[in-house]
Amino acid sequence: MSKSIFYHAGCPVCVSAEHDIVNLIGQDQVDIVNIGEDRSRIGEAEAAGITSVPALVTPNGNVLHINFGASLADVKG
């Protein structure tokens, strides 16, 4: 993976964190995934080790859980 991936669910906490991440590392260095809208990527997030959103997966695979918007279980419904 060459870019970070930022997963979120579209809640206000997540959107605020998205703006901060983009400002910190740059739009071209991060893929933004709203799993609230693109539910097909929930399995990908789980496989990466994400347990809550917002979360950032770094290019070397580290998962950084940022603040707390929602658990992945809540997002899955």
C-alpha cells in the first residue's frame, strides 16, 4: 500500500477528523473511505484491524484509531 486509507462513517466526528487528516498529510497521500456510504468496504476495514471509526491505516499497515465516532459493529448494524 502506498497511501494511507482513512475510514469513516460520515458522522460529524468522522468528517472533522477527515478534514484534519487531509490537512496534515495531503489529499494525494490518503484515500478516503466512507463506509457509511460504501458498505462493501466494511470487510476490508475489518481485515485491516479497524474496530471503530474514524481510523487511519498507514502505508505499512498500522491502524490508528482517531477519537471515537462509532464502533464498526454499530456501523455494520
